[in-house]
Amino acid sequence: MEMATMGAQEALLAQVGAMQVTNDEEYRAAGELARQVKAAGKKAEEYWEPLRSAAWTAYQAVMERRKQMMGPFAEAEKTIKAKMGAFTRARQEAARARQEAVRMEALKAAEKARQEAAMARERGDNATADWAETQAEVLEGMQPTAVRPAEAEGIRHTKTWRIVSVDPSLVPTSVNGVEIRPVDTAAVMKLIRQSRGTVRIPGITFEEDYTISVRT
């Protein structure tokens, strides 16, 4: 059936390629040929429709079985990633809290060193004053070190951010030339990513987050 259909199709298309429309008779012949082409196309569609329908039904059945089998694995991976992400956030927050405590202690020590430097100046002990001032500058210039996420084989962390809350009444019309009213969370996230989390937007609260990808 299919071979016969292909032969008829080739013959019909050959007629179409050779036809000309230069007068009324050829115009009528073209109309008849168009009707034949339309009918042949319909027959071809009728021939293939049962096969297409059966293939589509089989495809849907396969996809449903695939979903049933893969779904639990996808949910399990999602659960693991969520727990690992929560641990990473908690670890980073704890590290930042420790660093902030160290920084505050350093600032207190720097203030004390400056007071000692001032007193040394008053009594004419410039060497001690210089040394104390140098100490104060070093302490004031202390910068927090980057905290690396925990490591595991095949696991990659990508730093990102997530919006925690939005107060539309406080959000400005635009930020850094980007229109964000009515509140466009996609535009807000773009600003956050571009600034590496340093932008501050009234009415928007966001926090650092991590996307975890798994490599087998």
C-alpha cells in the first residue's frame, strides 16, 4: 500500500512540476489537478493517522511509565539537595557570625590601641604611639575571609540568592535604572545577581542561597 501510494505521489508531483497555466483551459486543468492533489493528501493522511495515533498512544504509555519510575528518584534528589542547601546556608551564616564577632573584637582592640597611642603622644613617647597606631590600622583593616561550602565528591555549589519577602508599599519605582513597579521579582532577582548580593532595595528582603548540582 505504501509503495503504491509513493508511486502515485511521484506521478502526481511530476504533473505539478510540468504544468503551466497560460490560458483558460490550462487554468481549468490546474484546478482539477489541485483537487487531485488535495484528495491524494487526504488519502495519505487517512493512511498514516492510525499509525500516528497508535504511536502517540504508545509514546504516552512509555512516558507515563518513565514518570512513575523516575519520579521518586527526582523527588529523592530534590530532598537531598534541600537538606544539603539548608546545611550550607546554616554553615555560612555561622561562619559569618564568627567573623563578625572577630571583627568587632578587632575594632575594640583598635580603639584601645588608638587611646594608648594618644596617651603615649601626650607623654612624648612617639615610638610607642607610632607602634600603637600601626596596630590600630592593622586591626581596623581586617577583612573577613571567604568561607567555602562543605565539599563532597560530585557535588557543585553555585551561589545565588532568593527573595524572602516583599513589601510593595516600600519598593521604589526603579533601581539603578531598572523599572521594577509593579513589583517585578524577575527584575529584582536580576539586580541582586548583577550586584552579587550587595544591592539594597527598600521593601525587598533577600538572603544568600546555593544551587546544588550533582555529577555522577
